[in-house]
Amino acid sequence: MELKISTGMPGFDETIDSLRLGDNVVWQVDHINAYKDIITPFIRTALSANRKVVYVRFGDHEALVDDQNVIQYTIDAKKGFESFATSIHRLIEKEGFKTFYVFDSLTDLLTSWSSDLMIGNFFKVCCPYLFELETVAYFAINRNVHTYSTIARIRETTQVLLDLYEVEQKHYIHPLKVWQRYSPTMFFPHLIEGDRVKSITSSAEASALFSNINRVEERMDYWDVIFSQAKGDLAKDQKTQEKTKRLLMSLLIGEKSRMLDLCDQYFTLKDILGIASREVGTGFIGGKSVGMLLSRKILKQDSKQRFATYMEPHDSFYIGSDIFYTYIVQNGWWKDRVNQKTKKGYYSYARELREKLLKGEFPSNIKEQFVQVLEYFGQSPIIIRSSSLLEDNFGNAFAGKYDSVFCVNQGTPEERYQAFENAIRTVYASTMNEDALEYRMNRGLFEKDEQMAILIQRVSGDHYQDNFFPHIAGVGNSSNLYVWDKSVDMDAGMIRLVFGLGTRAVDRTVDDYAKIVTLDQPTRKPLMHMDDLKKFSQHGVDVLSKSKNQLTSVKLDEAIANVWDVERNLFASIDTETAFRLKDLGYKNMPTPYILDFKNLLKNSSFPTVIKEMLEEISTVYDYPVDIEFTANFRDKDNYQINIVQCRPLQTKGLGKSVAIPEVGPDEPCFIQTKGNFMGGNVRLPIDYCVYVDMDDYLALNEQDKYTVARTVGKITRDLKNERVFLVGPGRWGTSTPSLGVPVHFSEIQHVDAICEVSSQAKGFMPELSYGSHFFQDIVESDIFYVAIFDGEKDVRFEPSYIKEQKNLLSQWVEQPKVADQAIHVAKVSDMELLSDIVKQQLLCK
């Protein structure tokens, strides 16, 4: 058995039967010098016994240890909880078994984190690892500073908890917890006089001692103290308010950034306190919440007061990012988290951690706050949305990478609460989704803190019989990157419009089409020349069903038939042809058939002008193109309210210098020649490889084989990530529906330089292409050039033989080609260039 470990105070060693390997020793002190007096004999005795002693420095106070024989680490706590806790874990791992540690006072972490909750989390993840490696570690906390719950978590986790008092220049130690040791006098206070220890067993002496010790009532979390004190500054001068505001912004919004500067410009101290009052827990509110709040504030502050009457109020709540870590720590998964942050475990541990995140328990105090939020919303539908620290920021939109979950909010309070908790778990688990992991890795965010905050929003809309939905919803871009016609004003922006919930505006559905509207001329004919307006319109409506208590889809005619609060012809026209046919066939009591064309809305309403001006105002302030998600509900064509539910910077290529496009004769070889239908500005892009999926061969495959094509293409493009690759294929890349295109994941093809989507009306393959979807956002952010080919239309030349006549290198990736693989042709091309001129709207690839 290992010898007992000395505190450096022989008399006290006898009192508590010494320390043991594995002990974490926490000292509650009145000031840091008292702690220094205690650690000095401990270090001296440990060194004399040839122990390895490590001092972990992170406090603002003077160094507690200056002995040259003690190894010292300085860790920056201001980088955040995860960075700090991971660094501590790594150094403990490096120093190994039976090392002795002295840590600075944990109270100093409040300066960096402003949260008692996170101090408790740190202790809970650090101490078990120290125990596992049979170390002895000293910690200190300042008395009467931390919440009872923080002290309780420390007491629960540590092996030894000691109160150190200094009364009338005498030191007293009062053991509160000594794990697996006991004596009849152990838990009395003890007077320390050199090597001599005296137990204070007399009631008179004990009473006299404790009457001199200051005890206070339950303390608020340091976070709450800061915000509570800040309220008093509302009555002070402007300079004081600005200083306090910036402090609170650093706690709620994050570190110095372009977004923080914009928030500083638009938010007042009162605004920030209002946000804080609706936060559950502590920590940042996350990028999605910040983007939503900032865009709304910009519109509210418009100098011309153009938007106030059109804006739907919001009453959102925010689950602070610290709750995400607390959830992981509470359930004992921190070591999994640390392992997942290594290159070796980045993907393998993610899969395991994702499953765990779906099944954990929340602390009781957090559950109570969840209940209060749910009681506030009653039975109104809400949506639980991801709002990570990096989300919706300049350079990193994370579009579609994390989950959002609708809660229809039907059932008993217990059932509604369970659905709410499960929705939060689902969002947390989505941090371990493969697409999100790939996104972070490829943007150099692998080791950066990516805490997940959550935005809880009331769903915009109303109940129409069994279903709940807004009249319209969509996504909007302040810059129309998809300029397919010389007459299109790129700077006027565009929207992608749907009836009902906006899910169909960002995620495509088979045989259904959102309305693409150019805001310079909202009634301009559709992007594709379609004679059949009905076929290429929206047929299904996403709604929240009360009876099913879930997100579902219904037919357009069923949804619009129950709209009672506005004229339906604002959104749709009666399908007279179908109506007459139904009548001739003898059908009665059928819903009136409609075609969703938004003709009246776009021609006779002020809505297109207002949404255009909103986009313009936000992008002007951002000094950057923006991408928004919105809903709108109407009383009549000019009496409506718009709800901006999300706003983020849109990552775009610059226009660059104009590119001379050479003339190509009809007999000259050429792969692609087209006017318009491309995005990415002016480019002269040399191509090394072309990966081509033939439309005819692909259409002939069954669904399973189409998925095989996707996986093979992904393998090829990943292997060619250091080459310049042009990816060409039928329909939509990245669709979830194989009949619409090749169902690759964006993470599989994110390294390509250019993407081409081919549609052919003659071959019956005319799916709407990617513009406006989350996949499209990925293309834009990754600086991938995009072109759409409408084969057979005027000014379009598309010659697949240009590629297919060259040697197919597929065998380098597929040893035994299957039926599916025959649709793929990989050519190493020499002297191929992709050229585009955005002013002339010309594109050539040869």
C-alpha cells in the first residue's frame, strides 16, 4: 500500500489521517494569501519526498509558487471553458500518474467566464481524471462568493473539503468532508499553531469562534449578479451605459468581431438587458439569435421609418451556450468530448457521442427553467433552433448543418415538456453530424469552441382547422447571384417563396417548386421556360398538425380552402380547367382547385417592394450581401406583418476583372456554351479533371444504384481534392431525392472547383435546380463556381461527347464496376478552361 501523503502540517495529518493518492483537496478561504500559507508546506514536503509537483497558473493574482523545482503551466481561461478544460486535461495526461498539483483559486475563473455554473462544470470534469491518475491536487475557492449549488457540486466531487479561517491572526481549519476517513474529532474546527494542532471541542470555544465568521444568505450566480448590477446603470450617464453594455455584450454575444461591432452600433444597454432577461442559464446566445435580433433592430431603427408597421413582434427565448457543456458534464461524457476533439477521434467518437447526446438528463434547476418557458408559450407552436457560436457569422453560415425541431405543443403538460426536451437533445446531437464536422474541419475550425446555444421561437402563423402555418414564408438574398438575363438587376435581390411553413423554401421536395422572384421585376417570367405553370408550382404545403402533433404536409387545395382571414386570390388563382373537369366527372364537395402563382401578391401588393427594401437596408448596414428567412401573414394585400426569423451574411465571390470569351464556331469542339444561368462572377478557371454523370445512363438506374453513383462520385472528388475538378451531372447535386438528381452529401464534393447541373425538357428531366437551398449556400460559401444547363434551349450548347470520348479513369477508384458505375465518366482533361463574363452573361468551357 502507498504511504500516506502529508499536508506539510504533521499535526493536521494526524487529525485527518493524512491525504491519499487520488485526493482532490479544496480549501475555502477568505483571501488568496491564506491559501498561499497552506500550499507552501505541502509543496516543500512533497519536493523533499522527490515528488513531481506542478503549479497550474490562471489567476489574476500574483504567482503562488516561485520554487524552481516546481513545473509551471500558464493556461489562458479567457479562451473559453472548452479550450481551458481541454488544455488542463492534456497537461494532466502528459504529466501522468502520481503527480502533485497546486491550482490557482477557482474563483479567479469568474473573471473569464462570469459563471458559477461553469466553475462547477470544470471541477466536475477535472477532478475525476486527477483521481484516476492517483494524483494529489490542491484547489481554493473564495468563501461567500459562489452559489450553494456550485459548492454542492464541488463537495460532491472532491475527496477533501476544508474551511480555512483566519480569526485574530490565528489559522483554523474546519474539515467538512474527508472521504473514507473518520475519527471522533475529525470534523471539529482545529487551531493550527506550527506543528501543533488543537481540536476545538468545547462548545464555548466553538461558539466564540463561529460567531466571528461571516455567513451570508444564498448567493446568486456571478452571472446574475453582473446583470442585476447593470440594471442600475440604466439611470447613469451615457458613457457608463456604453461601458456596461460592452461588458454584457462580451458575455452574451462573444468576442471582438464584425458582428459584435454592428451590435455595438445598434443595441443599447436596455436592449442587451432585455435579451438577458429571456435567457435560460448562462453563456452566449449564439450566432443565429444574434443575426435575428440585429436584423430586426436595423429595420426598427430605419431613419425613414419604412418598416415598423410591417414587422411582426417576436418574443423568443435563448438557451445559453453554457447549458450545452453542463449537459455533457452532468451526464459524464466530458472525456468523450475531449477524445472527439482529437484528429484521431474526430469522427469515431462523434458517432458514439451523438447517440449519447440524444439520451441524457438535464439538471433539475435547468428543467425548472425549461418548464417556465414552456408555460409561457402555452400551446402555441414553437421551434427549437440551433444557434451555435459560429453560426450565421461572417465567413461561416453553417447553413443547414445543425437541426431545428418544431414542437406543435399538443398534449398534456408532461407530454409537451418531454417533446421540448427531446427537441433540445436533437439539436445538441446535431453538433456531431458528419456534415457539420466536415464543415468545421475544412474551415480550420477543428479546435475552436463550437458551443451550441438554442433559439426558441414562437412559430409565425395561425390555426386553420387542424393545421397551423403562416400565409407565406421564404428565403431572400439581397444580391441576386443567379443572374440569367441581362435585364436582371443583381443588386435588387431575389426571394424564394412558398405558401405555408418555410421548410420547402430551403429543402427541396420531389415534384414541388418554390416561386423564385427577382425583386427588380417581381412579375418577371419564371427562371425556366415552362408552358405548364401548374406542373412547375407548389403542390404541397408544410404545416403543423394539431391532431398528429407533428410537422406534416397537406395538399395545397386542402390547406388554402381553410384560410379564412384573407382573400385566397392574393396567393393563388383558381385552376378553372381542373374545376370544370371535376364538375364534368360528377365530383361534388371537392375543395376548389388552385394554382399557386402569387400573381396578385407580386403584382398588386406592396410586399415585394417592402421585402426588397428590407434586404437592401440590412445589407447596406452589414456592408455585405445578406440571406434572410422570413414569414408573412396578411389581412389584405397591404395590411400584413413580416417576421424576420433568421439573417446571415451571404458569402460571395467578387466580380473580378472581365474575361474575354473567344468565339467558337459550330464545328469547333466545345463542352459547354451558354448565356446566363451561372454564378460565381468572372472566372478563367483551368480544369484538371472532369467528373461527368451521364443523364441517360443515370435515369435508367434504380434508386439504390443512384445512391451508389453518389457514393462513388464522393470518393472520387475527395481523392482529387488537390486537383481542379469540374463536376457535371443531371438535375440537382445534393438532393435527398434521387429522381431529382445525384444524392451526394455536400461534404463529399466540397473540394471541387465548379459544379454544373444539367436539365433537359426533351428527356423529361426538369427539376428545379439548387438556387436558394442550403446546398446552394454551401456552394457559395465554398467558392465553387456554379452553372445550370438547360439542354435544348436557345443559346445553349452542351456536348457530353467532348468528355466521353476521352479515356475513362473510373477504374482507378472502382475495381469491379457495377451497373451504377457505368453512368460515371472521369476524364483527365488537358488545356480545358472554364470562362465566364458576368456582364455579357456568357460562359464557355472547352
